[in-house]
Amino acid sequence: MRRVTIAVLLLAVAGAAEAQTDKAARCAELGALYDRYSGRRGEGSGGPSLDRAGAAMDCQNGKYDQGIKTLENLLRRSAITVPPG
């Protein structure tokens, strides 16, 4: 019984780690998409988006859900299609 419990816990930890990796990849995907198509580049563009910078910080600090939500909102406001994820 003890071996089964340990095996179940190990599977749960592995699943959680995989989910975090997937969310980190989603953050990177959405951030790259926004950076590529947002059109906020060049002289006189007003500088980088503070929302975008905050989303990057959230993703770097493991707050993936918050970062992903912000990036999805930024993409929608910029009329950029959010890819399924």
C-alpha cells in the first residue's frame, strides 16, 4: 500500500511539473506573438507596453495564469488572433 501511495504522489508531482512547463511555453508563445505583431516599435512608438512588461515578469516569477491572461487581453486589444492553447 505504501508503494502505491508513493507512486501516486510521484505521478502527481510529474504531472504538475509538466503543466508548469506547458504554461511557461504558452507565456513565451503569446509574448512572442504580441512582440511580433503589436506594432509598437520604432521611434516615437511610446516605448514598451507596461502591461506587456508586467506579463513577462509574471511569467518569469511562475505566475503563469496571470501572465497568460494579460497577454491574451493585450493580443485581443491589438486585434491579434489568440491561438488556441
